[in-house]
Amino acid sequence: MEQNHKPSKNNSIRIGIAQGDYNGISYEMIINTLSDESICELFTPVLFGSSKLVSYFRKMLKCENFSFTSAKNNEITPCKPNLINISSDEYKVTLGVQSESAAELALRSLNATYDAIKAHAIDSIVCCPISQGLLKNSAPDFKGNSFFFAQKSNDEDFFRIYCKDDYKIASVTSNIQLCDVNTHLTTSLLCNKIRHLDHILKKDFMISSPRIAVISVNPLNEMGQYIGGDEERLITEAIQTVASDNIFAYGPYSTSYLFNESEFRLFDAILTIYEQQATTIFAFLNGREGAVYTAGLPFVVTEPYCEADYEKAGKNIVNTQPLRCAMYLAKDLTLNRLENYRLRKNSLKFSAMEQAKNEPGM
């Protein structure tokens, strides 16, 4: 889809941070990450959270020299960690335990970041972890951060890309069981997903001629033939169809071949058939240090590839690398979109000038 959110022209990109579950690892990740002053040389972080919770976790983590700049009325101070206080209430922190108050504040933070990006007060969003089932009572339709912002944007044409360094993994289907994959899979669906992924790689990641590998679900037998299903034919048909659009997609590949032979390093992105394939492969390659990009929305949304992790909450042993990855990814994608906006704008001006030259009397 064509992106319609124009990022800030300032040198410092403003990244809004949705606080996530405060009884999990979110505030530890945020404060420990932003305590590194070099972060603000790259972008301006803006936390949508509670000033009282910040004070609580600063003391717990012994980071009292670190502070946020209070941002009122969306007046954000560049190159400093900013805090937009979304609640003045007192909250009881029960680390490692789900609570309705934590659910309510997590949802309020998500809504506040959405309102801010629509008002162009921030340029992109990073979502901190929310534990599975936290919002089952306060928001029973909540299926994760990606679906939340897709629903807010009335955009069904989105998908998640798991990103780390030079490889990216996406999936054709999501939120369906493996046994239902064959009933959902069609050549048309595959073509649409390949085209969409190709578009995102070009526009958001600035890869001029991306190479996409498509992985099958079904394994190979001793004869090198796929066992069960009709996916090999569907994938082959889809790849042949999109080739006419100058899209470089290849496959189908078996997981064992693509990764045992390190063939995946030849591709810019990998497309799996269902999402658990993507997450399993991503965790195998990278552990828990990557980020997830919700592609296809009118603005950039990323999140660290990690869980709320109740077992580590409060012990100050949290790995901050996933949050760093999510922030760096949000910054890079926002800058890429800003560059694309500039190029399109200049291209339109050039086209208008050329048209004017060819008009009679010019």
C-alpha cells in the first residue's frame, strides 16, 4: 500500500514508546536502554507511560541519575529522553503477576501513541512487551500490537516481518492452525503476499531488487518430492506469475535445505507459509535479539522480539538488545520513508515541469 504518514523533517526522529506491561520487563528494558546517552544522538525517544512508575523503577534499578524530560501538550525536547505522562494515578507494582491495572495502563499507552502519531507529534512507534492474555478482560479482541494498530488504521493489508541484521522473515498466513493452512492457501494469496513483501523491501528497506525465498510447509521424501498437500504447485505457479512483474522470488525450498546449506544468506527475505514457521526459524537463527516490524501500515510500528518475561522481572538481568534493535529499526525505516517521500515529491515536480514544457505556447 502507499504510505501516507509523512515523518518529521527534523534531524532527530521522534520515536514513541508504548510502555507495555509494567509488571513484566518493560520499564527495566526502557530505563536501562535509555540510560545510554548515545541513544539520543540517533533519535529522540518519547515514552508514553507513568511518571510515578518511572520513579519507582529508577529507584529499584538504582538509576537515579537518569531522568526523563517532561513533555506536555506534545512539546517534545529533541535529543533527550521524553516522558508523556498518561496517568497521575498510583499503581501497585506486582512484578511477575498479571493485573487489571497493568492491562488498563498498557492499553492506554497504546492508544496514546496512536493519537500522537496521527497528530504528527511522533514519527514512529515502538511497542514494549505485553504478556499473553493480559488484555483478555479489558480488551478481549486484542490479538497483539500489530493487530491493534491495523484495526486503528482500518488496514487489513498488513503483515509482520521478523528482522535482524541482514535477514528478514515473513509469513503468508497468520493466526491460523497448521491443519487449516492448506484450505487457506491459494495461488492468488501467495502472489499478493510476494508482491506486498517485494514492495515493502523496496520502499521501506530501500532494497532495489530484492530476492525472496519461499519455504514450503511439507517435508521432502527420499525421492526429493514434497509429502502431502498441493503447496509445491501453488508456490511454483505464484513465483512464475510474479516473475512477469520483475519480482525475484524463488522456491519452493525445504527448511532443511535452505538453512543447513546456508542458502538463506543469498536472499533479502524469506517467506514462510504460516507464522509459527517464521518465528521458529527466526528464534533458531537469532535467539531473542531481533525486532518485529508491522509492515503495510501508514506509519512505522516495531517491537522487540521478546516476551513480557515474568520470571526475569525485577531482577535487573533483562537483555536490552531486543529493544535497541526495535528502536534502531524504527529509526532506519522512518528515515527511509522520509527519503522516499522526498524522492516522490521531487519526481512529481519534475514530471509537472516536463508536462508544462510540452504544452502549446511553452
